[in-house]
Amino acid sequence: MQVGYDCVKEQVAFFRKHFGRVESEWKEDKSRVTFADLAISESICAALGRAFPEDEVFSEESDPRSGPRELKARYAWILDPVDGTNNFAIGMPFCAISLGLLRDGMPVYGFIYDFGRDRIVQGGPGLGIIDGEDSVGLMPQIPLQEKSIVGISFPIRGEWRQRLDPIVSGLNVRSMGSGALTLTYVALGFIEGCIDFRCKSWDVAAAIALLMAAGGNLEYMKEPLFPLRVFDVRCERGPFFAGTKDFCKLCKKMTEGAEW
């Protein structure tokens, strides 16, 4: 795992240098992209390709004109060079580099550079989590209460405004603007759970590995993102909820019978 860690660590100085200081453009899917996204993607993908020529490497910033790519190798790397690009571009610290390792399409290890806390979180199922230099145990299964903190991606449209009222009106809600960090904070036990309507595979591959390492719960509201069989930058989003047993039980109750 040292190579993956080094690939992320080597981009930290560049990430910090361009934080809040780089112009951005808008891609065809109306998401923001900056020079930093492209440069970090190119550097990490090239380094992984040299180190693991038999592995496949995928990035959010892959050329959409290349079309869908079927995963053929047993191991594949999936990268979001800047998760939370909107925050990164305007100078808000909730942004990250997210690099996940897949085995047979499933996340087995993840590296998250948490810019705001200036540390790399890494880990995977059966291997535990290291937050910077600190080992982290299983996430606490805290009963939901008024002071519980959860993360939700916004905007919330249609019937979901009413469905999520028990959470929005009864718990402390945060919208961080980074799916990778929100799910990582669930794995670390900082927050009790999260609901994400907007994520794609590269957003959460690394963080799902961390969540599994922490003994967390995850359920998809549509088709599962993993195991990943085909990588496509034009893919559909994969909404999910994750967190403690109590949080996921509440989410499951709220989402029963929902139509997408």
C-alpha cells in the first residue's frame, strides 16, 4: 500500500499551493473542474501505471470521449483528484484527494487526503484505519439523539424533502460539499451517518473501504455502485445511506417505497 500512499502524499504540496487560487471551468455534466484536478489526475495515474502495469487505473478526469471501459484486471485504482472541487476552487477547506483500490470491482483499500485537517486517512476491511499517524478502532454505534450529527448532500428535490424531515428537523445536519470526506468522517466516528444522492464511484470508492474497515453500515437506494464492472465518467449517480445501525434503520424506514 506504500505506493498508493506515496502517490497521494506527493500531491499534497501542489494541492495546497493551488487551493483557492486556480480558475475553474464547467464540464458537460455541469460539474466544476480546475487545472489542479487535471494535473493531479495525470500525475497519480502515471505513477500508478508505472508501478502496477498490470492494474487498471481510472479517474474522474478520464476523457469522456473514450466511452465506458470494462474492468478486466483483478486490481483497479479509482481516483478523484479533487473531491469537493467547488470548495477547493473558492477556498473552502472541505476538499480532498480520494484514491481507492478495487479487487474484483470491490473497494479493498482507500487513501483520503483531508485538506482541512492536513492528514492522509488510509485503511481497508480487515486492515483497520490509520488517521494520519493514529490507529482508529471500530466506529461507535451511538444511539441517535438530538445532538447527533449527520451529513446530507444538497439540494434535496421532490418527495425527498418530506421523507427526510425526521432527520432534517430532528438532528444536526451538515452539508460539507465532499462526498469522500463526509463518508470518511462517518468511518472515523465524527458523525453518526450520511445520506448522499449525488455520488459516483470515484467519489466514494476509497471512503467505502474505510467505512468497511470501521464496521459501518451502507445501503444503496438504487443499483449498487460496487462491485464496479464498467467505468464510465457519464454514469448515473448511486444514492446511498451509511452510518450506525440506528441511523441506517431510520433511513431504511424513510426510503421504503420511494421512486427514482
